[in-house]
Amino acid sequence: MKVSIILAAGEGTRMKSKVPKVLHEILGRPMLFYVLNACKNAAIEKNLVVVGHNKKKVKEKFKEESDVNFIEQPMGDNYPYGTGFAVSSAVSEIEDDDTVIILNGDTPLISNSTIDCFLKFHECRGNAMTVLTADIPDPTNYGRIVRDGDANIKAIVEEKDANEKEKLIREINSGIFVFRGSALKYAIKNLNTDNAAGEMYLTDALEVLVRAGEKVGSFKIKDAHEIFGVNSRYELSNASEILRQKINKKYMIDGVTLIDSSSTYIELGAKIEEDVTIYPNTYIDKKSEIKTGCVIYDSKIYNSTIDKDVTIKSSEIEDSTIGQGTKVGPYAHLRPNSHVGKNCKVGNFVEIKNSNVGDGSKMSHLAYIGDADIGRDVNIGCGAIFVNYDGRDKFRSKVGDHAFIGSNSNIVAPLEVEDYGYIAAGSTITKKVLKGQLSLERAEQKNIDGWVLRKGFMK
Ligand code: UD1
Ligand code: CA
């Protein structure tokens, strides 16, 4: 069986955070998600994740993920620390003839195709252990790959234990290994903590197996980005950047125009169809769907479905749906559970919350529509407010088809305006308006002749 062991119990002290390192997010998902996702999309049948002090938080975050087995690494003064000890907590789950891939939870850019190639390579060679390595320009903080005169891999030396000559080696240990189950068990039994950090290093397994006369090897990856390890927030931001560009590239190849990829953020999982154009400073989350022909300028879209040919400018859309051909913004805010129909206009500074808006309705400027069901072809004037809250409870309003809500009016819920109901500008409406009625609620206008002259304001 092919099994993964993902190491995620480390303290992550270099992150300087109360949040476990593997839960720090890249584009809306914890780092550990990406490692697990790569394993699940590769030919791996069982995933073991080693957790430590952080176990409650990590398990909670991944409670909906299937096919993940969490294993606890004992922690405290009586136990050693380190990647070797972490793996030792999981070996009871391993059979002698398993092929075991070990990955670090802080290496989020690894791809499933690399995992599959690496597993195949290891099996074809008949190795007891294979190390995934890469040549990188700045190897600081990585374990260095030491080779003998025949270029055979001999040892992995950690930064802290490396001498000056070893520090110059640019081939590094990715932290990703494949073992034959029996060899892993043997190596783990023979690790010690004789090193500068006093930790039980998994990397020492290599020398243990070389000494035992086992066949070991290495597999050098071409795209070193994939094994980028995250130890600090600076590296987290670098990893985010690499992943973001990789995701963006995929969408561009699939027919989405990104005017400025460097300021476009799309989470893995977002569905974006061909011929969508995205302008700078846009964020689209993993649960959103954007259909063909949409043009999105400078907007944030979360968990929303945007139908064909919609234009959204400088707006924020959360947990909502927008129908075909509708125009939104600039500066509109669709709060959760707003459903706007086809060919509508939601203009400048309009806020909609928990409401339904029928096809062809327009609210072009400065309106608040909260807890309302608005029919088709309704016109909502500038400054109209759906007064949905009395300080204690919320109420809904209903507006029929072809109604007209005049500028600066208040619709005090609960209230119904029937089809073709007209509300005069500046009115505060508290009673039901019947079909075809004009409703007017304001003091009658008085014009007083000569008043300005008498006051001496006009010469
Ligand atoms: C490790 C490797 C190094 C490699 C680098 C690649 C060792 C000794 N060093 O160094 O050769 O170049 O990864 O990124 O293996 N962890 C546990 N339990 C522990 C300690 C760590 O589960 O007791 C986990 C961490 O959560 C982390 C992973 O193991 O996901 C690696 O630990 P970390 O301390 O980050 O190792 P590095 O110093 O990066
Ligand atoms: Ca690391």
C-alpha cells in the first residue's frame, strides 16, 4: 500500500504565532491543506498526519476532510523533538512492504504529479530510501546533500551541523522522502539525538541505511519552487506569491483574461469560465463561480455565483447570486443571501442584504435594501431605504412588479407595495400601498411671496 506521513507537529516557533504553523493560510486555505490535497490527487491510499500540541486546532480545521488519520506525537520533557521522532509516532501504522512517502506540512507547493513521479522513480530503482532534492541559489536553513567521490548520496547535513565546506553545497534536502516500510522501521529504531539541535533528525535515516548496506538514492526536482519550505511569515508570503501565479497562469491558459496577474488573487477551486476579464485588485474566493462574458474590476467576490455577461466594478459580493447581464457598482456591497436577477442595475453606494431583486429592476445610486423581496422592473430612487430593523427585531418588505420607489423615501417594514405602486420622493411609508396607487407622505409645500426681501436678505 502507498502511505503518506505528513509531519505537522512542529512548534513553528519561527512563525512567532499562536496559530499552528501548518494552519497559516495561503490563498484562503491552511498550508497543510495543499500538502494533503497533493497526496489525495496522487496515487496514495492512506494519509497519516502527525500532530502535536496543536492537535485540537488542526483536527478541528480538517474535521470535514475524509481519508485523513491524525497521529499524536508525544511531547514534553521525556520525549525528544524532531522530524525523526515525529515519524516514529506513526510507524506502528506501517507494514513492511508499504511504500511510504514522508512530507512536511510546511511545504505547501508540492504537486501530485511530482509525488507520483517520485514514487515511481523510487520503486523502479528498488531503493530502501530515496530523497527528493533540488539545487537552489540560496540553500540557507535547508539540510545539505553530501555526496561521495562517485556522486552517490552519502548523508544529509543540517545547517546547524554543517561545516563551512558543507554550507557551500547548493543541493538541498526537500524534506520529502520515500521509504520501503521495513527500511523506515529499521532506520527509525537506529536514530539518535547527537547533533547541534539535540533533536532526532529523520535526515539521519540516510546514513543509518547506508551503514546497513541498503540501497539509497536521490531524485532531483527541476522546479525547485515545489519544495519551498515555509518557516517564517516572510517565506509564507513568498509561497503565496508562487502559488498565486501558478493558479493565475492556469486560469489564463484556460481562457480568462487577467489584465494584471500580479494584483489578481484567485483561490484554488474558483470556477471561472472562458472570456471572463478580470481587472487589477480583484479577489475571488474558492467557492465562487463566474460565468462567461463577465468583466470584473477591482472587486472582492466570496462564495457567490455570477451569471453570464455581468459587470462588477469596485464592489464586494458575499454569499450572493447575480443574474445575467446585470451591472453592479462602482462601490456596491452585496451582503449575504442577496439574489439579484437578470439585467438589473445596482449602482454606486448601493447595499443589499438578504434580499431578492427581480429581473430588470434598477437601483442606481445610494440605497439600502435589507430583508426585501423586490419584483421585476422596479425602480428604486436615490437614497431610498428599506427600514428593516426597529432596534430589536428585523422585518421584511415586499415590492411588486413595476413599482416605483421615489428618491429619499423610507419603506418601513413590515410593508407591502403592490405591483405598480408609486411612492413619492421623500415619503416615509408605513402602510400597505395597493396596486396602482400613488403614496405620498410629506407636508404640503408653501411658497411665501416677498419673504426674502422683507428679511433684508435681498437688496
Ligand atoms: C527540515 C529538514 C531539512 C530540510 C527541510 C526542508 C530535518 C532534521 N531537517 O528542516 O533537512 O531541508 O526540512 O524544508 O528533518 N515536525 C514535527 N515534529 C517535530 C519537529 C518537526 O512534526 O518534533 C514537523 C514540522 O511541523 C514541519 C516538519 O516536521 O512540518 C519539518 O520541521 P522543521 O522544524 O520545519 O524542519 P526544518 O528545519 O525546516
Ligand atoms: Ca521547515
